[in-house]
Amino acid sequence: MATRMSLRATNENQLGVYLKDRRAKLDPSAFGFSQTRRRTAGLRREEVAQRANISATWYTWLEQGRGGAPSADVLDRIARALMLTDVEREHLFLLGLGHPPEAHFKKDEGVTPRLQRVLDAVEPVPALIRTALWDVVAWNRAVAVMLTDYGAVPPAERNILRRMFLDPHARDVQYDWASVARFIVGAFRIDAARAGAAEAVQPFVDELCAASPEFKAMWRANDVHQGHGEAVKHIRHPVLGKISFEYSVFAVDGRSDLSMVVYNPVKRADVDRIGSLLKRRAPK
């Protein structure tokens, strides 16, 4: 009976169990604390509280499952005090508040070779990886042949919105440019907000508003559209003619700043046509 009650208490206080486990894995000497007279491994409760700048009593109550739910600010301080990774911090918030922490945008450059290999593996289907600001940071050859050859575009201009509003070619290949442009502006707005990038995106928005009256009008309309999920994109290709793609966006695990966009041809015959075009244009 006592064992069952102890197990139930542990299950009901998962936050406290997790906090105790995390602090037990830290080396006191790495934080300038003495190693002497320690009965257990890791940091003491009062040392975590000191690093988090909160009351030692309040921290003790959290580990004991007392005192009610902590605030997001307190959990954020504790996460820093315990040197939690982004994934561990998210888990802490899920245990403490029942929802993940508010997004904080971090701009990371480039992609890993693994991600590039994923893009290459889906050919002849075009696929690319973009940031929360819709900068294109990786793509496969199918994108270069069917959509935009980003390798021929200066790095500072490899942005989907910049191409859509400032590149005449992007207008020419769309069957309904205005409708597509409104959609991507609304999707971009919600993507940036989800990534916590509102502050980071403002200089880019100001620049594009100054360069494109059409973007300025669409941005000020404050419309939002679901950028993740599925839609259909129609283009005029100079060699293959009209091609319809099912447009899908996927999150990149472990990289909240990145999304993978896959343009899957609606017709199986178009997959074969794109594949043949890639073979004809393969590097010698």
C-alpha cells in the first residue's frame, strides 16, 4: 500500500521529479560551488534557487508539489539555472504549465549535410528549406530547374517574398500572381509570429514596403493564412508548360527556425517529365 501511494505521489508531481533529476546531474564545481559535505550528487535546492534568483523556499515547494503552478518567468529562470537545452526547457514548461514556452526566434545559418541529403533524395520532386523569415537556405536541383535557380541568386536576395514582389520572372510564371502573393504574405505573417520573429522581421518588412507598393498594401491588410499544411501551386514552366504542385510544409525537427517545403507534382506524368528534364540538364 505504501509503495502504491508513493508511486501515485510521484506521478502527480512529475515537475518536482524532473527538477530533482536535472539538478542531480549538474557538477557543483562547474558553477563555483564547493564539493565538500555533500550527501547527494548535483546542486542543492538552495543553489538552484540562487542561480534562478528565486526564493529557496519557493523552489523547494515546487520540487515537493506545493504552492500551485509556477509562472512562465519562474520556469524560464529555472531552465537557465539548470542549463536546460531547448527540448528540456520545453518539457519543463509542459510539466509546469501544460503548454510549451513562448517562441523565441533564434537565427541560425545554414543546414546540415543530412538535411541537404534529404532534399536530394526526393528528386525529381522539388523541395527546399526556408527560415522563419522565408530565406531559402537549401534546395535540390529540381527546385533550380522548375522554380528558381537559387545558386545563381546572390545570398542576400534568396528570399521567397523578395523574389515574388521584386523579380519579374516570379510574376510571369504565376497564373494568378495577386492571389498567390496575398497567400504567401498572410502565411509569412503567421510563420514569423509563431517563431517569435516579429522583431527580427520588421526591418525586412520595412524594406519591402518601401520597394513594393503591392507588398505594402497586402501587409497592411493584416490577413493571415495557414502556411503549414497543404495547398496547390500552378506555374508556367518555359519548357514543360503548365505544372501543378501540391505544396506541403513540414517542420524540421530540432530547428524551430526552419521549414521544409515540398512541391509534389499533382500528375504522375509530370514527375516523369521533370525527371527527364533533370537528366538532360545534369552536369557533364
